[in-house]
Amino acid sequence: MISLAHAQTAAAATPGLTDFLPLIIIGILFWFMLIRPQMKRAKEQKQMLSELSKGDEVITASGQVGKVAKIGDQYISLEIADGVITHVQKSSIQTLLPKGTIKGL
């Protein structure tokens, strides 16, 4: 009455390059849109910190604006007002301002 159906065994699918192509494209886009610009920004920040000198006007990560009074290995003395000096970590310096910016504030 009912005949038995015999299923054929399917050939084993071997993953090819086309199966991984979307992942490869996503990885390349991730590299060029996120990782590479971040590495470039970090390199520029490190260069700016190494070229910092006494008398430069800077902005810290917390928003303090001041003039560099003294530079150490880890810390910088920052003059935020006449005679008022604070000590901040060197890595907290965010932006180097053009000379004379503080007087214009």
C-alpha cells in the first residue's frame, strides 16, 4: 500500500569563500570606519602631548582652560588664573589652543 520513501543523502556542503564574504566585508568596513580613525586620533593626541611646552594654552578633559607652567613626566602644572596653579595628569590635556586665546575669553 504505502511505499517507503528513501531519502537520498545530500552531499556535504563545504563552506566556500562566498559564504564568508559578508563577514569579511563587515570586518573591512569596521576597520576603516572605526578602528583606523581612532588609532589616528590617538597618535595625534600622543604627539601633541609630547610636543607640549611651557607657556602653551590648553583645555583639559574637565574643561579647565589654562597656561602650562611646568611639565613633569606624569603631571602638568596648569596656571588657570594669575597665581593659581593646579596639577593635572598629562593625559587629561585634550586640546592645544592658539596663543592668546585665554585673553580673548
